Amino acid sequence: MRYLVLTDIHANLEALDACLADSRERGFDRTLVLGDVVGYGPDPGAVIERVQELDPAGLVRGNHDKVACGLEQPEGFNVVARNAALWTFYALSPEHRAWLAGMAKGPQNIDKLIEICHGSPVDEDAYIFDELDALRALKIAERPLCLFGHTHYPVAFEQGRATDIVDVIALARSPQLEIALHAEARYLFNPGAVGQPRDGDPRAAYAIVDSDRLVVELFRLPYPVEVTQAKIIKAGLPEMLAQRLAVGR
């Protein structure tokens, strides 16, 4: 099975369409979506419809999804994120808000190899930044490979059998990278954000997990950032949201 993995799309239609076009050429069977479908970006409704068309095999909510549909208040959001969430709430149709409200809470087991979450298996809103965060998550994870998002930063952690030592797997900034999984190890993988990268690389990020070959394929690709930026400005969203897309921050 080849799983297309998308996370942190953040209502960026141009970035999502670029990832979908590229991944369809490479081939995949099912899709996994790790949350934050909306928030920040100018096309929440269109992005929701794209995701619905994919009929994901796994779909978990993100913190922006919860706030944008009214399930939670934007506590902990900065001013820019709060304003974007409020704009998104009113930009969405009642049907789209209902769809967001119905998204599952992570973690979610997909098969014998994979589970997915937005933040961490420990808590859906927790962040995994370093080896200590990863160790806590791996102790809770129920599958050998846990896919997560939330940080908008591509990273991979590996834990060997019967050890508390967690290693960071170096991920080169290349258009394509393939990481082989060892049968005796456990992993956490963040493919990076589709629509809101924050690792200093403005290119959209996504992954394909091949469960038969036991490999994770990571991809970065350009998209028409200037189109998304113009939409953000036209919509009246905070200008900072347009500026940060060009620098991947």
C-alpha cells in the first residue's frame, strides 16, 4: 500500500494542488491527512472539498481545524492566528464547519505499521520538537511508524529495539528523499507542511509511505506562492501571512 501523507495544508490551495499533481504522477493508493486542513490561508472551503474528494483512509483534526469550526476558542493563539481563525470561521459554509467538527481526534491507527496524529500520540495538541518529546511519544505510540504534523518542520526520529535512545534522522533539503525503515525499530515522521512550511524552505512538503517496501518518500516542490499571497491580501487576512510564505517561516 502506498499512502499519500498530507499535513498542515492551512487552506493553501495552490500548494495542495501542486502536491496532488506531483503525487498522482508518482502513484498512491490511499491518503492520510494529519490535521490543520484550514487556518491562515485564503481557500478553506476549496481545500476542504479537495480533501473530501480524496476520501482519506485516515483523517485527524488539528488545533486550527477545531478553532475554525467553533469547537474551541483560540486560547494560546497569537493575534495573527486568532484573526485568521475568525476570518476562516465566517468564510466557511455551515456544511464545511460541520465537516471540520466531525474530524476524528488523534491518534488513529491505520494498519499494523502506521498510526497518525496531529501533534503527538500523547496529546493531539502537543508539539514534538526534540528527542525527549519523541521518546515520550514513542512510549505511547501503538504502531512502529507514527506520522505527525503540527510543527510545520520535516523531521524523523528513530528508536532501536529495547532502548530509550532516540536518534534524529538527518533529512536533506532535496526535492526527493527516501528513508528505509528497519523492521526492529520504531519511528516518528513529520513530512513537513503542505501549505505553511516553517523550516526556511518555502516549497510545499508531502510524503508517501510505501508499507510494502517499508520506505518513507519525502518530497519538496515549488508552487505559485505569489498567487496565494495575492489571495491572502485580497481577502483581508493579515499581511504577515502572505509575507511568511515566501521565506518558509
